[in-house]
Amino acid sequence: MPKYLQYLKQTDPQIYAIIKEERDRQHSMLGMIASENFASTTVLATVGSCLTNKYAEGLPGKRYYGGCENVDDVETLAIERCKQLFGCEHANVQPHSGTQANMAVYFSQLKPGETVLAMDLAHGGHLSHGFKLNFSGSLYNFVHYGVKRDTETIDYDQLNALAKEHKPKLIVCGASAYPRQIDFARIAEIAHSHNALTLADIAHVAGLVCTGLHPDPVIVCDFVTSTTHKTLRGPRAGTIMSKKQFAKAVNSSVFPGMQGGPLCHVIAAKAVAFGEALRPEFKQYAQQIIDNCKTLADALLSKGFRLCTGGTDNHMVLVDLRSYNEKLTGNDAENWLHQAGIVVNKNLIPFDPRKANETSGVRIGTPILTTRGMKQDQMVQVADWIDQALSSNGDPKTLAAIKAQVSELCNQFPALGYLQAAE
């Protein structure tokens, strides 16, 4: 157990007990939510460092506080590593999240009420891509494109037609529940033909993009935003990459435009994560994520599940439960699998007849299992457990039996040292 947790156990046993429960949960269950991952021990140690004590409004060398010489070095290193990793002209590493990264880009280029084209949330987009209850949908006039009904892949012809009709100032691409590669170059070509700027949100696939395993938006889009967790396996935070011509506008939009002091400890952890992703072994890890997901997809198909788009190119599968069991909802599937020790999330599928709190699908990802060292054989086993759990219609004995087997597998592939259940 890390020394700081030993200290916490003595000084605040209530919080310690909750952290221990969560640590044990992460160790003993199969985390398969596509937007989650296990940060490295080094990232965790950095987030818990004394850098959290420092206020540093502004940019390196241009702060509004004294005593920033060390955090200047930290942020400069994070910027340089981000630029090296993604090959971008400019990077701002201060956004606290992916949504705030998107917000900063919007603020830098758009006036309230201006038109933006983005992917429909119900077809795999994100809340910050114009959902009506999100700030983005409240401030701007979002028009949404979606996927084709027959292939469930992005309808680029519809996107082009909507751009021609609505003349957006900005086109947003990227998704949170889309299992195929995105043709960023084609979207950028459409945008430029209609005098629109482009923003690629690669929060989910950043770890695949930076390793060359997914098409690269950095060379073709004006702005690229991302979280730094998910496939990138860093701290929970965001980053913005852009063409050099937009650097001043982006920087001013982040501070003082939409947030104050940056989180210096998290920026340092971003630098650590970028450094880890620059190593050759990270590409091997990213490839294994994809290999595991393809194996999982094939195994699920063999069990009679229907997968949206028919499979996957990345780290996730989107399962349409209706052909497996017409009455089975995503909500039920999520709950039953949780009881079996497998953590997924209910998710809308394209043209879903059910509501978002019920859904006809579940989203399943492989980043965490890959971080734990699992490979294709384990994906086949997991698919079998998913089939057993859902075909049991929530039978408690069946779910308990699966959970016991899941626990055995988790012990064979223990979570990182700080997560292990053993005291």
C-alpha cells in the first residue's frame, strides 16, 4: 500500500475505507466501459504531488503569480511532448476536461447563435457536440448529421448536403460511441469546400491516433481536442491542438476565457502520459487494444449478438441487444453484467426506439482489460460470460457463479499495484 494511503488510513479512515472499496472493485471486476482506463502508477503519483499547491494563471513565462519557475518547466515539457506525440503545430495543455477543450475552441471561433455541424448524440456523438441541454446546444445553433440506416456508418453525403444547406462556421467530427474509423480527411475536405473550420474530437481514439493505428486528423483539421485518459491512459483531463495561426485565440479562450488557474499537478501527469505514449511499447499496447476488441466482436457475433456496423475498427463494440432478446434493454444488460462482475454501460444505438435511460444497446471497450495484460483468449472467455449472463435473464445463481470465475481471472491479471486488493 502506498505510504500516502497508510497516512490517510490513520487520519481519515472514512475516506480511506471508500477508496479501498473502490480499489478492490477495480481489481476484482472486469472494467469494460470504453471511456475508462487505468492510469499508470507514475501518472497517479504525479497527480498526487505537491504541484497541486501552486496557482499559475497564464502561460509559461507569462504568469500572474510569482514562484512559477518550476510549473513553467512542467507545462513547457507537457506542451513539447504533446506536439511531438501528435505532430501538431500548437498545443494548449490546460483544459480540465475534453468538454472544456471543446468549449475553448468554440469560444475562440464562434459567436452565440452561429451554426455548427456535428454528429448526432443518438448516433454516437457527444454531449458537447450540441446536445440541447449542454452549454454547446444552448449557446450555438447545432445541426446534426448521423449514420446510414443500412450500414450504421457515417453518412458523409448527408454531412456534405447539410454543410451546403446550412453553411456552418465550424464542422465537428469525432464520437463517443462509434466503433469504426472516421475519415477526417474527407470531412475536412467537405468543410473547406464550404468555407467552414474543422474540429476533430479524438477523446476516445487519441491513443490509436498517436500510434498511427487510426486516421490522423492533426494534419487535415484546424483544431483537434482530446481527453488524456481513455486510450491515452493518462490523467482525467483535456488538451487542445491547433494550427499555429489559431494559437493566440485558443490560449486566450482557455485563460481567461473559460477557466482560471490550471491544475499544475494534472498538467505534469499529462506530460508523464505523453512521455509514456512516445515509447515503442505503447504502440504495442494500442495494437493489442484493437486486436482484443476485434476478437471480442467476433466472439459476440458467434453467440448471436448483433453489433452495430457489424464489427469494430477501434477499442469498442456497440451491441444491439434486440436480435439477441427483443425484450432485453441496455439497462437490464448493464445491471446483470455488473452482478456478474463485468462493468459496461447502456448506450443508445442508431435509430434506437428506446429512451436514453433504457436503451437497446450496450457499449463495451477493451482498454482496461488490455492494460491488465489480457489478450485474445481472455476476450473469448469474456464473450462467453456475457452470453451466459444475459441468456440467464438475470438469474442470481448464474450471475454469482460467473462473478466467482471473473474474480479468478482478475487475480490472474491483477490491476496495477495500487489497485490490488491485498493489504
